Amino acid sequence: MVVKSVIGSVLMLLSLTTDAFSQPPDGYKGIVAAEKWTVLHTPGRRANGSVPIGPQDKLQALADLQFVGPKPSHPYVLGNFAADGTWGIVGGFIQRTDGKNAALRLAWADQFEIEGIMEHAGFGGWFFLLGWDQGHGYVVNNVTLKESGSPWFVGEMRGNKTIEDRTVELPKFDWKGEQPFRLAVENNRLSLTIGRFQAIDGHPLEGYSPGLIVLGVHDTNYGPKNLRIKSLRIRSLPAATGN
């Protein structure tokens, strides 16, 4: 009985520690991924013109976000990023409405999956930050080029900078038009499905930890990628097993 009691206490302590570790810092007012789906955006009633994202909306712009991507001096691949853009709702879709470098906070999560429908058009660059917390995390960057296809990069970030020798270029894939997608970090492995295509399949994220999920567009010699979010929802997945 004593052994069972001790084991129970240890398991409870580990559970509480994990829960505390997964929680956002004090003062965070955004969405935290939960076991049940949380809807982040639905088209709703369409309005004429552009409607700014208000303080009551679940998705919020990160006006002060700054970091260095995997290619600081490259004219197309993500490099020095400093947010200067705004977001709004146009025809039911969330999209960049001003500026050339714009970041949108989606939620705080540990292991998670996001499902939605997003439209991509034209050339330019965009990215996801995953597990972003005080300059640490991972960046997933894609850019559509006129002559060289559409390469993808996954890189670890420390001190607001992407680590060069921990950045991997993945096979090219061009996200065209309006597509359903699923982005997931499960057991510290990254997967991304766009339509019926598996763009990223279980890419390991060594040392991944809970943090913000951020969607953004960045300036290139073509300008930023034109993307529009039609729908978006998120839920948490079981904690990583350590395997």
C-alpha cells in the first residue's frame, strides 16, 4: 500500500510538472491548445472592404516580432525579419492588409495539430514559428520562386537566430490556390499535409518545447507571399514519449 501511494504521488507530481511546463508565461492572453478542438477562425458573414483584427479576436498580430531566419543575406529565403505589417478580415478571409513583414499569433501549444483551409497566390515568402518562446523554437519557411520552384526549410532557433547547421532544406512543393492543410507536432516530429500531398513527413524536432505557434509572411525581391486564411482550428495532442 505504501509503495502504491508513493508511486501515485510521483506520477501526480510528474503530471503537475508537465502541465506547468506546458503553460504559457504570466500575462499571456491568447489561445492555449486544449484536448478538444478550438476554432480560431471561420469565414462568418462577409463584409465589404477590410475589417481590422480587434483586441477581442483570437488571432492577434505580433507587432514587435524580430528574428533572423536561415538565410540572412538571401534575396528570397527568410532572413532578417522585423514585423511592420497588419492583418485584417477581407471577404471572410484573414490576410495581410499593410506592410511587408507580418506575423500572426495563433496559439500556445506543446504537441498539437492545426487544421484549416488557406489560399496561396503569387510569389514570395512565408513561415511558421513553432514552440516559439523568448527567441527559442523552430521555423518552417517556404518561398515560391519564378524559376527555381518552391523550396522548404526547417531550422532550429536560439537567441532569435536560426542555427545554420541545424537547418535542413526539404523537397520543393508549390502550394497553389485554396487548399485544406494539417500541420502537426506529434512526439516532437513535424508533419504537414497540403491537400493530398505530404509536404513534411515526421521531421524530427530535437529539443522541441512548448511555445507560440506563429504564422507570418516576409518580404523578398518579389514581396511577401499573398496568403489568406479561410478557416483554422487547433487541438493539443498527448505529450511526447521521449522516443
